[in-house]
Amino acid sequence: MGDVLVKAGQWQTAQKAYANAKLVPEYAYWKFAPLLEERIVKARENVAAFNAPPDANGRLTTPIMAYSPAGCLGCHQN
């Protein structure tokens, strides 16, 4: 949800949405915690990054989570 908000330019609201993941008891050992922490810190600059056009090879330089290697596994690990 946070990435979608950032892509829409609502980076401050996104930071709050991202922070909600920290409330889950399993957060302490969630393997995507470092990615989330980076998303929180870079929310403002990711507005442009998430909306950037694909590179010459058609790849997104900074994809939102849905298009990243974390994909569905960020939420659905089991």
C-alpha cells in the first residue's frame, strides 16, 4: 500500500502506511524489514523514482514492490 501511495505522490501518507507493518509482532524477524525501512526513508524521493519511465531495456529502475523481487512474498511468505 505504501508504494502505491508514494507512486501517487502521497509520500507522507505512505510513510504512515509503511510504519503500520512495524506493529506486527513478527516484524522483528521479517526478512523484508530492511527494504521497508529504506522505503520509509526514501519515500519522498521515490515519488519520482516510482514514476520514472522504463530504461532502454524496458526495465523499471526503481519498481514498486508489486514489480520487484519481493513481490507477493513481502506479505505472503508462507
